[in-house]
Amino acid sequence: MASSKVTPLSGFPELLPAERLLELHFLDTVREVFELHGFAPIETRAVEPVERLIGKGGDADKEIYGIHRLADGEAERPGRDADLGLHFDLTVPFARYVLEHAGKLSFPFRRYQIQKVWRGERPQEGRYREFTQADIDVVDVGELAPHFEAEMPLVIAEAFRRLPVGDFRIQVNNRKIPEGFYLGLGLSDVAGTLRIVDKLDKIGPENVAQLLVEAGATEEQAQACLALAEIRTDDTSFVERVRALGVEHPTLDEGLTALAAVIDTGRAVAPGVLVADLRIARGLDYYTGTVYETQIVGNEEWGSVCSGGRYDSLASDGRTTYPGVGMSIGLSRLVHLLISKRGLSASRSTPAAVLVAVTAEEDRSASTQVAAGLRARGIPCEVAPKADRFGKQIRYADRRGIPFVWFPGARVDEETQVAHDQVKDIRSGEQVDADAATWTCPDEDLRPQLVQTS
């Protein structure tokens, strides 16, 4: 076969072993927290009908990857693969999953889902075409209790507190607040107004005000929209600040009450984490109530690393509606940014804590038995690939960050002539007698640790 040059594909990141061990630590931590809160795991298929994806917040030209085979004649086959696309998030396939399996689920249904998703957007730092998301959602039949909207960010906060991300803030809003506010102002194009105001961080307030006026708002209405978007508090004082703007509407009242309940719960359980930010809107059009975005303090330029919201009509079969609320951690985005911006990695490039040396190839079975004994007691290890000089075997371990090297039969008792195994900490040089049935690996060395490399 002719050789060909291997080039990376933009937007499809691959991690080195130490970085992947870091990512797995994040995944394990998140999964543990989700299960502690009673969320059950599911996995959905990677593809959905394109019609469903487009109808639920997708964009066929910009986001969705279509599926097709390279075989002849597929285009003429009914129900062809060309009608399928890779899912761009986990919420849309979850809504379909609920409809398809409703008769077998117990409601309210609490689920978590950790899977790859695909988006056909322009790759840039922290944004990829293939990445992993970790979602939690609660759905119910007909009505969803509002307390679930307060629970979601608290679960995420617990997961983030266990991870080396530093300080973070979960920004919370309720879509009914801007909707009711705009309607109270006399602006009927709520979605259009939201889209314009959502550009504040990119183009600034003056340009946003100009776009609002061009869209039909008066100068006074445009300034009121900007005033609403500037409100940000870590308590319920946002309610008085909105009231002071002099706009009234029943939908606005509903949104203020709902958001105040979320913020109150957050202050009681996780003080300082939740912030009411009335600029937050979220782009997908299926959100109908509370919406969330999460930023890492000091790295706000990264944007949101965890987001979500409430959706009331995403899952409906025409007779029954299954409203839900959920949040999604952009695991790949978060991990890659921590690696590239903070130099975070794992302390070694292998799970192995011990390298079992091989004295001679004819004695490899002795080393294999030692490794089996260590693994039976939960100590990760590998056997040296070659019976090289011990100095080379130690260097092999050192290059991979393996802290201990085990030498079978390294010391012979002068009186009894019994051979004893020894284990060496290659960092300190200390070498002691050891038995694979009793030796204890220090807790801090048993698994790779998270470290900063720069």
C-alpha cells in the first residue's frame, strides 16, 4: 500500500494518554455526582431523522452532519440514510427517547447521559465538531414541579466543586422575564428582540440599541431592553430593580417569581454560586422557562462551559406533553481549555503504579505471577516489555511516570537462602522487601493524580 501523509482533522480533537486520564477523571467524577442525586444512566443512538433535528433547534446548513453510505443505489431506497443526521446535542434525542419509551419509564424520570455529539460549525479554540457532553434532565408527565429548576444548578455546582476548575458562577435567568418585559413594552417580536440583545457581548450596547431601532423599537424601548439586560445580582434584589423599570405584564410576573425561587434555593444550599443574570437567554428555541450558563471565574472569555434550561413542549406526542429541565456540561470544551490554558494534566501517562521487572526472559512467568497478585488486590501494574538491564527498565518506568519498580527475587537471605522480592520507589531511591500478597501502594500513587504542568 502506498504511504500517505497523515494530517489532523480540524475540530476533531484527540488527547494524549495523560490528558485522556485527566478527562476520564472528570467523567468519573461527574457520573458519581449524578448517581448520588439519583439520576439513571441512558444512552441514545447517534443519529436522528434530520426532520426532527431541524425542527428542534438545529440548522441543516450550519450544524447538522448528514449520514449517507458510499454504496450504489442508496439514494433510491425509501427511508435512506440521507434522511438521518448526527445529533448536535443530547436533549433532542432524549426527548425522542422519552416519547418512544414512556410506557416503560417511571415519572418524574431523572436521567443522565454522557455521549459524543457532532456540530458542523467552524472550529475554534474550545469549540469542536465532535465533543463529549454530560447531561442531566428531569421530565414529568403534563406538569413539572418548579423545584426541579432550582435543583439542576445545585447538582452541577456539586460536580464542579469536586473538579479542579477553581471558582465558577452559574448564571440564571428565566425566559419569561424578557418575554414579559418586551411584551409589556409593546414589542411583539420577542424572539427577534432576544436574538438582538443576545449580541451585547459581541457588538456592545450602542450597536444593539441601533439594531433594535432598525427592527422597529423606539429609542425608549431599546434603552429599556438594555437596562433589563444589565441587571445582575446574587440575591433576589433583581426583582425590585426590574420593577423599578416600570414595565408590567403577567408573563413577567411569572418569570420573576420563578427566578427568585431558584436564587433563594441556591443561596441556602450553595451560597455565592448562583447569580441572577437577566442578559442570559440561550440560543436554542425550545427553552421556555429557567435558563442557565456557567462560567469559570477568571476565564470568562472561555464562555459557558455548562448550560441548559427548562423546556415545556420539546417532548409531545400530540396527546401528552412531557415537560423537562436539564443542564449539559461541555466536558470536552472544559477539559481542553484546562489543559491548554492552565496546564492541567495527569501525573503519569499510564494507569500503572508498578512496573514489574523481568530478570530474564525464561523467568518472565515469575514476574507475571507478581503482577497477577498485585492486580488481584486492585494495584494497577504492567510487566516490563523486555528483560533489559535493570537500569533500562527503571528508565522505562520513569518515562511513563510509574513510581514503583518491582524486582522478583531481588534479595536472597544469607541464612535461609530464601529469595525475597523487593520494590523500589524510583523517585526517592528507597528499595525494600515486599510481598505481592501484602504490599500496600500509597493512596496518592495508586491512581494518576491531577497536576499542573505549567
